[in-house]
Amino acid sequence: MITIGDTMDLGQIIRNRRKEKNISQKELGKALGLYDSDISKIEHGKDISLKLLTQIASVLELDILDILVDSGYISATSNEK
């Protein structure tokens, strides 16, 4: 997980994790029923649906909540007092 306060572009998170797992854009695309060019567009900031993001997270073994927090789409707050 990214340190609190840091945010990464959604595409960067996907690209970094894909590279950590030594998966090519072509392999990720095949697992998702997409072309490698689609994966490149996603990694470079193309908007994607929550459904596709969930599928990508599953293939890359990422927690969807972590992705959304790390990318700044939602904030991590504590209810503790």
C-alpha cells in the first residue's frame, strides 16, 4: 500500500503492479479479453469502468479499496476517536 498522503494515478498503479508481477500488457489484455493497446491506454489514463477495474484488480491480485484510496478516488478515514 502507498504511504498515507501519497496518491498515484490509477494507470500508474496498474502499470506498477503489472510489472511487479512480470506480466506483459499482452498477457494482461488476454486475461481480460482486451488488446495490449487497451491496457496501454488504461495505463496512460484512459477512464475505465468499475467493473473493468475490479477485473484488473483480481488478475493483478490487488485490493480494489487499496487502488481507489491510493489513486485518490476515495479517502481513507478512521472512525476511531
